[in-house]
Amino acid sequence: MPDKPADQAERLHADAATKRPGGRTARTAQAVFDATIAELGEVGYAALRIETVAERAGVNRATIYRRWGDKPSLVAAAFTARQVEVSPPADTGDLFEDLLAFLREVRRGFDSPWIAALISETGPRTADNDGLRQVLDKIWPARFRLSREIFVRAVERGDLPAGVDPDFLVQAAAGPLYFRRLMLGRSLTDDFLRHTAALVIAGARQS
């Protein structure tokens, strides 16, 4: 039975990681991912075309369709490849500093053109944006699993009550940043990040 597009993307990502640096497969994947990220930053997800990515990467579009299958799988694979460059959440031993570092990482995401393009097009799932939602379904769970460790560690240290929900706290911490930036169009200042971190921690300790 042929691999599903998502399986193809995962297999290619694993293969690229094990091949020698400079190998043809790794170079092709890197070129395609770089082209995908560049196109996302310039035109957004809805306007991104595999044909344009192929031309930009200098590969045949059939190569992209064969290896990744469709646009959602290609974008998810490109994001996953970039995630390798992201460090695990800070572990300073101080909950406030760890959470502040996480919020600064979220802010950096807004400053990245291709991530900002994905975020700006996100909304309730509809027939028009189902492809984008498929991408987010593949990439956000991995981000949440990393970020929730901030609160898991805090519980283990005794900084937070044992009954807190780490997943809810990640959403409670990141949510105000998305609202302020997307809905209000206001900058994410250090003071705002500090106030948000302090409020989330205070609320968690009272739960």
C-alpha cells in the first residue's frame, strides 16, 4: 500500500537526518524546504503553489509531489525541519524566567515572515482553509509537548500545585500574545510579556 503523504514527509525527514552531509537527498530536501519557507513568507499559505516552490528550489515539481504528496504535507515537513533548530524550553530552575523565555520565543515567531503568514491566515476550520488547518494539526501538538515541560518541571519542583493542567497553562500564557498582536495590532513589549507571565503563574498557584 503506498505511503500516505504525511508518512512520506516523516520518512524523508528521517532519511535526511541519517544521510551524510552534502548527500543529494539532503541537498534536495533542504532546497525544497528553503523555497517553501521563502514562499510562505512572501505570499502566505493560500497563495503558495508547489509549482512555484519547485521552480525556486531548482527541482522538478514531480519530485515534490512524489516525496511529499500535497501542499499541507510539504509545509508541515518544512516546519518540522526548521523545528530541529529550535532549542528545548529554558530550564533555569525558575518558573518565571522559564515562562518568560517561552513567551519571547512566541514573540520571535511573530517576527518571522513565514510563521506570521501561517498565523495570520489561521481561523475557524472551514472548507477554504482546511489545508492550512491540516498543517497546524501536524505541527502544533509537537510545539505544545515541548512547551508544557515548563509547567511539568514546576510541579516537580513544588513551584505549582500538583493538580494544574500544563496544556491549559501553555494556552493561557500564549493566548494573550496572539490576541494583542492579531486582534489589537499592538506590539509585544517586554513589560507585556512579564505581566502575562506573572498573571499566569499567580493564577496557576491559586488553582
